[in-house]
Amino acid sequence: METQTRTSGADTATLGLGSVLVGSLPAALMTDEAPDRYTVEAVFTRRPRPDEIAEILSGQTRDTLTEAGYPTVELAISDRRLEIANTNLEELRDGLGGVLADRLSEISASVRAREEAASVRFQEAAVGEQHRAAAVADLAESVSFRPAATPRPVSGSAAGVRSNALDDRARIDDWTDEGGHAR
């Protein structure tokens, strides 16, 4: 039985954010017309897996942001980008970036722990199945189709001749009953 596990560094590395996509920022930044709050796109350090995406978008992440003082910040994921809405670069620099990094690290550790526990359960089940299959094979090998140990009459004696004749007669009767005489 073969199993596949993720072992590449990119897949097992802690999910994080690498950089801000400057091209996605509002063109009016650092002008009089600059918005106070806007969406900032940050690039993940690797592609998030579906279970990580679910946790990033979960109520627990929402609660973490609210408790850290960012109740209006909204998160969305687009491919390898985290879209952080209702924020600004200063807010990200001054604390929100660290909150997000901590939450992503926590999510990675949680997902990794669940995957490792599932892997252990799978391995234990596989070993249990191997033991069960071996026990079944051992039991099957213990079955014997040898005749029971009953004394056979000695050939040539009167009892033996009579017994053999009765055995022959019984076999002929069985053969006749099965339709062997019509063949």
C-alpha cells in the first residue's frame, strides 16, 4: 500500500505574506485626493491550500482582527494574493501586518497538526488492516481437509472385505442416484 505525503519545502513551509503589490494600490496615494482606506493586495509566500483558505476566511480570523483593533478590515483571497480591504499602508506597517502574519502562522501550524494527526491515524489503520489480513491468512492456513483419524479396517480380513463391499455398494448407489447409470 502506497501513500503520498507532501514533503516539498514549498508545501510544508509556513504560509505567510511576502510583499505588497504596488501596482494594485490606488494611483492617488500620497496626494490630496488619496483615500483614507482602500484595498491592499499582498502576495502569499506560497499558494494557500483549501483548508488554509477556509481558515483565513473564517469567523475566527474575523474575531482575531476585531480583538486586535481592526474591526473594519475585510479579507479575500484571489489566487496567490490576500486582498486586505478597508485598510491602508500605514495601518499595515504599524501593526496590522504583524497581526496577519501571526494569524497565518497559527493557521499553518493548525492545519499541519491536523494533517499529521490524520496521517498517524491512517498509518495505524493500515497497520491494523495488515495485522487483520495476516490473522485471516493464518486462520485459513490452519484449516485441514484431511480425513478424521478413525481406524480403517485391515484389508484381507473378513470385516475388511465386508466393509469394503459396503463402501463400494454405497458409492454405486450414490452414482446411480446422481444419474450416472444413464450415461
